[in-house]
Amino acid sequence: QVQVVESGGGLVQAGGSLRLSCAASGRTFSSYLTGWFRQVPGKEREFVAQITRTGGSTYYADSVKGRFTISRDLAKNTVYLQMNSLKPEDTAVYYCAAKTPPYYRSIYDSEREYDYWGQGTQVTVSS
């Protein structure tokens, strides 16, 4: 069993930065592909970014490409989401999720494909 906990959310002005952290219990977390999603009330959960088990490959939604960076520290069992040039439309609850093997594709951008989820952290960007 893997428990996932996000942190680092908060209130920031447009143009500012935040770094979200996703810490997980269980030594197998470092062997899982991990993603970040976000959700606003009344809308479906939206894919943000994905990182492979080794951290060697990343993938981003077009809406955050060039502004957000996903990374992982295998020794700390932690995945990060560095968010720069934040916009009011980035306001959402951000969730970290892990997908267990097998991996038949290189991109997993649907929430239905992930197995473990955190409780989410609120990010609010003021204009």
C-alpha cells in the first residue's frame, strides 16, 4: 500500500511561483510513474504533468508547458511540481497520483489510469 501526501500549496499573486511536493510512504513509490492533476469545482480532474519512474522522461499538458516542471528525488521518495509564472486560471486543488505497472504506453494522462492518490493541496493565484 502506498500513501501519498501533497504539500506546498497556498496563495500567490499572478506571475509568482510555488513548489508542490508529493511525499509517499512505501519503498515501491519510487518505482511508479507519477503524475500531477488539478481540479476546480464543477469540472473534471485535469492532467498537469507526468514523470517516469527514473525521472528520465516527463510530459506536460499544453496549458502548463514551459511554466511548470515536474521532477523527482528517488532518495527522498518525493516528486515535485515547480510552478512558475502562475496565472489565475491555475487556481485549483492539485493532486499527486501514482500509477503501478505495467506500462504499455509512454503517456498516461487520464485520472482513471492512476492507482494511488493524495488528498490534494489548494493553489490559489490572485490577479
